[in-house]
Amino acid sequence: MSAIAYFDLTGKTALVTGSSGGLGLAMARGLAEAGAEIVLNGRDADRLAQAAESFGERAGQVHFSVFDVCDEEAIKGAFGRLDNEGRVIDILINNAGVQFRRPMLELESADWRRVLETNLTSAFIMGREAARRMVARGGGGKIINIGSLTSEVARATVAPYTAAKGGIKMLTRSMAAEWAAHGIQANAIGPGYIDTEMNKALTSDANFDAWVKGRTPSGRWGLPKDLVGTAIFLASAASDYVNGQTIYVDGGMLAVL
Ligand code: GCO
């Protein structure tokens, strides 16, 4: 196999949750450029339609499915529709997530539960529905969960996000433990501080901005495109013997004090 062929996703279909913008859309675009058919997901049909149109000449490779990853019945319905369309999901990227910044002393239980549902439980349910189909058709498939720096370290005011992302790391290992025998590779990407809509409160804070740039060996915020290569790697044959790992794309932040 030629070196580049390891990364060719031609003939594969990828479902990316939370992909009407931000990291999800960037990774979806990268997988499309590597040859994959794409199923975008989000809760807003208009935003998804605009996102699909943004693929330009590759728009023919792009479909979308509107459902809330916190709604198990909606997830099952979406997979049922994909089954009926004969659309086999070879690659699942569990990207959907929310952030909610509040000190725990002031944090309401409902907000805790909402973040854990969106950022962690959804990855389990999506992963189970995808893996059931991967196993039923004889095995094989790629699951990529989106973790975070906070899969490893904590900072004040983001406890539910941190707990969920720590759970993503261990859910990923659990998926490997149970599904590797079926030829499924389940891995995670741990983004560092990426300049996205979710972090606009941070990038616009001069002190936080300076802290990220000083604390990150690369000296800059990450960009959504910085995750694309790792996503293609974990979605492709290049990672067929990689399982249960979390790869940090963080400019070196976790590597240094
Ligand atoms: C925060 C940020 C972080 C980053 C990212 C770091 O408030 O600290 O939102 O959580 O988004 O997850 O990996």
C-alpha cells in the first residue's frame, strides 16, 4: 500500500455529531477531502444545510441528519433512517458537546446533568448504535471520541465539562476493551485550547488569552484545522492497530509545567 493510501477514506461514510460548525465541521471537511461521504449532524436544519453547501464541489458527498444527541429515541430514529437509506456508517466522530462555566458551589444539579448528558452519555449511546451495526455486518469501523485537555487536568469553574471529558477518555478505553475483537478501533482526540465559538469568552479575555499563549509551548491558540490530520489518521487504515488511545492536539500544553 502506498503511504498516502493508508489515509484514503474513499468508499467510507463518516457521521460527525455537532458538525454544523466549529471543530465538527472542520473535521468533517477534512474527512471529505480524504474521500469520505459525510453525514453532518446538529439540531438546526438550516445551519446544517448551510454547512453542507459550504463543501462546494464536494457538496455531493455531504448529507445531514437533524437530531439532538441527548435524545436517545431521536438517535435510534436517525440510525433507523440511515439503515433504510442503506447508508452504512464506517466512521463515527462523537464531537457534540457543550461548555458551562460555573464554580461548583454555585452549580445547579440540572446544569451538571445537562453537560454530562451532552458530552459523555451521548457518546456512549451514539457509539453503541454505531457499533451494533458494525458488529452485525461482520465488524470493522472507527469511533473517534472528542475529549479535551480536561480529560487529563482540571481548571476551576468547568467541573462538569472536565468530569465528562475525563469520562470520554475512559469510555474510549472501554470501547476498545469490548469492541477491538470486532475489528473496531475506538480512539479519542484531546484538543487543547482551540479558537472556537465555544471559547469566545476566553479568546476575548486579554488575561486568559495571554495565559493560553504563555502556557502553550506552541505559543498560540489551536485552530479547528489543527485537528484535521489526527482525525483523518484515526479514521483511516493508518490507525488499524491503534486502540483506546487519546491523542492530545494541544500545542504541547500537557507536556510541560
Ligand atoms: C475552558 C475551555 C476548555 C477548552 C478545551 C481544553 O473553559 O477551560 O472551554 O475546556 O475548551 O476543552 O481542552
